[in-house]
Amino acid sequence: MSDQNRTQMLNADPNKTRLGMAPAVDPNKTIMGVGPSLNVTQTIKPVQCPVCKTFNPAGLFFCMDCGLIFDRALPGDAFGAPAIQLPMLVESGGKEYPIRPGTNTLGREADITVSDSRASRRHAQITSSPDGTVTVEDLGSTNGTKVNGTALVVGVKQPLSAGDKISLGGFELQFVLPGGATGNVTQAFAGNKTAAISSAPKKEVAPARLVGGDFDAPLKAGANTFGRKDENDVPIKDAYVSGKHGIIEVTDQGVFITDIGSSNGTLLNESKLSPNMRTQMRPDDVLRLGSLELRVVLADK
């Protein structure tokens, strides 16, 4: 008969480690993880096009300005230039359209989008061949296509050379090869010798000036962009002037002005100009940009 006050010993070995039962886990039960914190700021960076330098919203596969397909774009060098430079079509205002290998259509609804009412939806076609030749042909446009002033026959390919001017019903583009005057390659001098100057340099006189009140700015021969941004040829610091407002062209045929879709418009003699419509100016014409009244004054010849 056992003593109830005596400590009872189990028969098991007291020096043996006893393992407990693992916690029961239901294999059919969904285990929820911890959700992301709502207090963490998520940063989404825009994508910069390596060709035209436009910043695009994250998630786009192509540039919304020049149409470059990002997943086919080659990486740039340390200075941000494309690894392989493509031939370009360049507007008078300096905007560039890269020509990709193969077929490129031009027009208001094409591979190379031209936002001008004179261009048809599918106006012309430029083909860049593997052998380096580039040709252009008219696709039956309404206003026709010209190369250096010569009208193209519909469907007939015209070879292009550097500097050729292509007119889409009056809207002009210049064909530029890589390394050309408007390209991204720095031009080097032919030699290291100092060239002798036959005569003293003359002070260059601007062929025209844009004046009005306290405003006075020179206009060079050819296209002069104007607007509120400093990158324009003629910066105009007025709140009613758009960043890129318009273009004034000084040519041998006269002075022409084009509003390129400004927010508040351009008035010529109190008449509002239609966007992207090239209009010739007379000597006495008054140009109104916001609160400014301006005139174009030609230099004395």
C-alpha cells in the first residue's frame, strides 16, 4: 500500500528529452500576410525619351511626343545622346522627328505625327533602307508633297540627300543625316592650324527687329521662335504669352508669322490668327501678344 504523502516518480527516464506536440495547422486554412503600410510614400518616376528628351508618364511603352518605342530603344551614352543616331526630319522651330529603319508614314494620323492642317492624315511615306538610302513618296495627299520645291508624283519614290526640304502641302521639314548641322554630334574643325583672316570681321546686323514700347529684340534670317520660355529665339516675359507661342520667319519673300497653338492666341491688326496658319506681315501691321503691341521693323539695306 503506497504512502499518499510520498512523491510518486514516473517510470520514464528523467534524463530523456521529451518533445512536445507541434501546433496543429489546418492545411486548408488560408494564412493572411501583413499588408503594405499605407504610410509609405510610393515614388513613380517619369520616363525620359532618349531621342527628343520628352518626359513621359511611367508605364508608357512609347514616347507620346516622337513615338519612340522604349523597349526597342538603345541605351544612351554618358551625356544622354542615343547610342545610334537616326536620320531626322526637323521643323523650322527645331522640333525633331527620328526616321526609323524601314517604312515611316507622315501625316496627322501616321507614324510621324504632323500637327498641321495642311497635311493629310496619311500624307507621305519615308523609307530608310539597310544600304543607307532614304526615299520619300506621296501617298495621294490632298495638298501634295514637294522636295526642294519640286512636286512628287503619287507613288514614285524620290531619294533624299542631307539638307533637302520636304513640303507637306506647305508645311516644311528638313532632312538631316546623323552628325549634320542640327544633329547631336559636336562638329570638329578640319585641322589644328590657325586660319588667316583676310579682312577684319564685320559686326553682324540683324535683318529685322521686333519692337514695341520698351521691348526690342533682334530677328535673324529664317525662323525665329518666340514665347515666354528662355529657350525661344525671342523670349517675351508676359503672363498671357505661352511658353512656345509662335514663329516669325524673315525671308527674301517677306516676313511671315505663325501661331503654333498658343493658349491666348495671336492678334494681327486686331484679327485673331488661326493656329498653324502661316500669314505674311506688312510693314505697318500691329502684332498683339497679351498686353504688348509689337511691330516688325526691317533693317536698312
